[in-house]
Amino acid sequence: MNRNNFLPHVALALVLILIAAFAGQIRQWQKQWRAHHHGRPGTFRPHIAPEPVVPGAEGRRQSRADEFLVRFKAGTSEASIQSIVSRLHDRVEDEIESVSGLEVIEDEDGKDVDTVVAEYRELPEVEYAEPVFKIQLDAKPVVPNDPRFGEQWALANDGQRGGKEGADVSAMRAWSVTKGNDKVVVAVLDSGVDYTHRDLAGNIWTRPADISEYQDRDLGEIDDVHGFNAIDDTGDPMDDNGHGTHCAGIIGAEGGNGDGIAGVNWTVQIMPLKFMDASGSGTTKDAIEAINYVINRKKAGVNVRIISASWGSTQKSRALEDAIRKAYDAGILFVAASGNSSANTDQNPHYPSSYNVGNIISVAALDRNDQLATFSNYGAKSVHIAAPGVEILSTWLDNEFKEASGTSMATPMVAGVAALVLSKNPSMSVDDLRKLLLNSVDRLPVLKGKVVTGGRINAAKAVGAE
């Protein structure tokens, strides 16, 4: 090659190298911009004091009010969705794979969310659009108590502390048939779970070696060793509030280990799902993403059969309802708190417990005298069953134990009994499981006209011990 031919080739090579380097820098800028602008909307508020933020939470995406949920009609192509969203100066943040056409969309031109939602509702391609609603945890904190089984009146009430003997879920008789099974997975959809707690660690779900890491087209690959954190989109669902850890202990604190307390199940797998932060704040979007994760894991081969949801709101979200219905289609029971407003939910619905979906069980709370808790919601048509929910001792952060009250505590009682049933009848369908639970009650005069079944859950009846 002569000198005249060589120099143009060198110049061309240098130009190509500069173009490639510049393109790589643009991609890096895009990643940094997205990481900086990837926000979170509205909040849920608990009635439990916040705890310190979990170490390693730096980089947590902050709550934002510029995200909303849109479900496009069947037949709307992905290209059309992207075109519509781009035309309105927005972007698709996440596709909810389990609900066809449901997208999390982020507004990028500073408009009021209600205005943007109204724009989408007018489009012929849109089935519905809604903001991300606030949801409130259902819990009332009380003074911690001594961690002894004798203090767990909900499981064995002998009249301690002025209670009524026998006003419990008949756990001891149920344990004569089954104490649980480590093949049953219960997802606790809450503030996460302290999976290192000494009375929980042996019952925490760990992703099996033959199950691949969680893959989401929009969120990427997530190493979900012990569950899912929908706030940060990571595999670390460590609880920094305490509420989720308390609910998890009711379902499955290790029994018979000579330490702490006993859960309804001595042996079970708790799958921690974190969609509420240290103050108990969360969003419908994050709840939906967590449910979407559970459905994905179920399809991947994880035997997750129950979601325990101790939170709620008076705001109705069609997107959340759709996600719960998809969980029903996947064979997953959804046990939900009826709420702590002393309200009749037949007249004033509470969500998600009031959704008319076949896998939902709405739970009211009772005190140690078999009386409806003063704070508990009720409804002859909309609340299905009652369970102990006042002064309930369970696990707490930092290897502690604590009492708390609320329909939040009654809900995992029922979820725990459901897991006991599945430990004995692993192939039972979600419809049969729900029916059996609602038929396994002790009828109480105080609950007549207050809940559908008119009764308190009885674990012994549910597992065939009586």
C-alpha cells in the first residue's frame, strides 16, 4: 500500500474509534440520567414508629408524584404504546407482565398527574388510567411483652390477663395433626422481613439452586436470594420498619426450638416482599410489582401459595385489583386486612380487602375475650372471617419481640392457618382452600351480621383435628 492510500485508511479508523467512544459515553450518560430521575410516587403510612434505614439503602429511589398506571386495550401493540407514550412526552418505566397491557408510566414534562391521567383516559387505546394511590398500614403499636408461649393468648387462651378461656384459634389441637411443612411458601407483602431474626431465620425462603434469578424486562436481573424489594428493585427485602417482621412471626416463628415464641406454623417458608420503607410508606405501583414478582416465581416453580397483606386504603385501584386477580389465576390465596377504622366496609369499602376477587379473604380482628376489636372494620357482605388481633406478641427487629394490635395481626393468623392446611393437603386448589377456611370457624354471637361467616378461624377444624 502506498503512502497516499495509507493515510486515508488511518484517518477513517480514527474517526470510527472516536464515534464508538462517543456512543459509549452517551449510553453512560443515559444510565446516569435514568438512575437520577427514576422516582417513586405516593405513600402509605403505618401506625408504627419508624426504625433506622437498613444499611446499604443508599441509592434508594425517592418517592415521586409523577408516575401513574395505564392499562392499554387488548390488541394494542408495544410499538403503538411506545408511540403514544412518546407523543405525550412520557416514558414507560415498567411493564407489569402478569397483567396484559398494564404499564407504569412516568411523566417527563412536569404536568399535574391528574391532568396526564385524564389525557390517557380519553385515548381510544386505553382501557383505564389511574394515579398511584396511597395505602395505609393496618397496625396499632403497644408495649412489648415477655417472649413466652404462655403470653400468646391467640394460640392458647387460658384466661391470662383477663381473657376468656378458649377464645383462640385452637392451635395446640391443630399441631397434633400438623406443625407445618417447609414445602409451603407464604409471601409476606409488607415492609419486608428481618430474615436474620433468630426465631425466623430457619423459616425464611431461599431461592432454590434450580430456580433462575428473577428476570424482568424493564427492571433487569435481580438476585432474589430471599425475596424481592420493590422499592429499590433489588433482592434485599430487609425490614427497617418492624411491621412485616411482626406479621411474619405470627405466620411462622420457629416452634419447638426453645427460643422466643411459636408461629401458627412451626415449619414453613416465609418469602419476604418489601414495598414499604422505614416509615411504612409505599405505593400501589410497588405493591403491584411485588405481586407480579410472586406470580413470576410461582410460574418458575416456587410453591408460593399464599400472600399475606396487612395494609389497605379507601382508594380503589383497578390496577391493583387486576394484579390480585392474576394471582388468583396463578392459584395464590390473598389474605387481606379489613382495616382499622371501625367502619362498615359494606358501605365504605377498604382495599384490597373489599375487591370482589375469588382469592381474597378479608379479616376482622378480635380481642382476648372474643369481642370484635373496637378499631376493627366489619361487613356482613365484605368481611369474611375474624381472628385474634389485639395485643399479639410476635417477632420484631434486632432479635426482639413485641406486642402489636390491628387487623394487620389478625390477617397473618388466617394466612398461617391456610399454610397449615396446605402442609397437609399440598395439592388443594385456591378455591377449595378458601372455602375450607371459611367453613372452619367457631361461630360467635358478636360476629353475627358483622362478618360473612359469623365466626373466628379455628385451625383445628381446618386441618381436621376436630
